[in-house]
Amino acid sequence: MERFKRVLKTCSIILIFSLTSVLSAQSVIKIDYWGVVASEVDANMYKMTSDLYYTQLCEIPLFSVTDKRSDKQLTAAPSQDNFSPNTLSFYAVIEKEGDSKWISTFYVINKGTSNKKAQSKEYDSYYKILTEPKAVLQDSIKSLITSNQSQAVTKAENPTTDSQTTGSTTEMLSGTWDGEDVIDKIVIMRGGRGFVVFKNGASMNVIIKFDDFDSSKILVIQSAKSNASFFPDLPRQVALREAVNASPIQWTFSLKDNNTLSGTKKTLLSDGEENAKEGTVEVTWKRRS
């Protein structure tokens, strides 16, 4: 009997040691939560959304979350100067698109390695953001944070010096961009899709891809049917006439740094008061968020 007790005790010690080893092998991921940028909603809706994402983060196993939110509503992305190099920094940007659609984008930044990842999702209404099933929301957050570092990553603090991009995925460009006097904003989403919103109210779908012959060049190409409103620099009657047979508008960019695209735009240009011809102009886009 005594021998059996000694064997049982030994087995128990081995089992406890094994379980401890397994648990310690699962690294805890430290995350600083900076909140939500959502300037187009009221204070109550903003707080509900910010609290929702914080709660879902905290409930994911092996995530150790520190609340870095301030008392004020965020109107712009938090400054990376405040990020810790020893933890991941997480925040979300929510923007209204059109009359009812909303786009929510999660950002995860590792300041220590200068890596940035983003993931966007479109919703038919803001209500659907708040009623996203818990499991779906947590899976989205978890997959973004724990996914392979080579996916949707850009150099966040180390600008490229010779127009070289940091990978063959356009997901690193996801977010909202500003550029050109006639354009209100450009939204680039995951999967190489996006849209350009003109200040005259027109919206144009675009595709984003790397040039097949020069991988350092990024192409943004009109995919929507041509519309006179896409040429606000032209006299209206000229735009209406020329848009019928116009080639798709195309931007050719180099990524100068994480927040700057610089290059040319091929479009219709005025050729006198009554005519237009295809030409190129230099343009620069700046990341808004």
C-alpha cells in the first residue's frame, strides 16, 4: 500500500509539472488599448463602441490588456510617440461611407519592430457594428493580432529610401487617405478594393494592386463605369461628352513612407474650352487614418 501511495504521489507531481510547462509555454500577449476614432457619432454611441471593443479584447484568452484611453473622444489616430515598444498597441477607426454604410478598421502596431497591421469590415448600418456577434468580433480581433507578421504589415517608422514597398500585399495600404483638391477622401480596404469620394458627391470604385512589371509601383485603377462627375476639373458639357468613351482613370504611385503615396494620375485634362485629352498630372496622397 505504501509503495502504491509513493507511485501515486510521484505521478501527481509529474502531471502537475507537465501542466505547468504547457501553460507557461503559451505566451501572454500584452496589448495597450487606445480606443476608437469615430468623429461622426455622438458621445453615447462613441462610448458604447469603445467599451465594446475593450471588453471583447479583455475576454480573449492569453491577452493581457491595459486601458490607455483618455477621457476625451478621439478625433484622430493616437500618436505613436506614446506607444510602448514592449507591447502591441490596438485601436479602431470607424467612418461613415455614403448615406448609411460604415467601415470599421482595426489597427495593431508593434512599435518595437515597426510593424503595422490593419483589417477593415463594411457594415450596412452603425447598429450592426454594435450587434456584431461576440464570437465573430473576437475572432476578427484575435486573427489580426496573432496572424503571421508577414501579413498586412508595413514599416511604420522606417521610411523606404528607394521607393521599395514592404511586401506584395496591398492590405498594408488599408485606411483613409487625402489627396487632390477635387477629392474628399480615398478609402482603401482589404482585398485590393476601395473607393474615391469626390467633393461633388460622386463615388468611384477602384481596385488597388502592384504593377505586374514593377513591384515597387502601386496602381489604383477605376473599376466603376465612367461618369462625368469623375472629371470635375472639366467644363460640365465637355465632361458629359468625353466621359462616354473615356479610359479608366489610373493612379501610379510609389510608397514614399508609411503615410505617403506619390506619383501620377492619368485622366482627362482640359485642352481648350471645348475639348479634353488624356494626360497625366503629379499627385500625392497622405494617409488620414
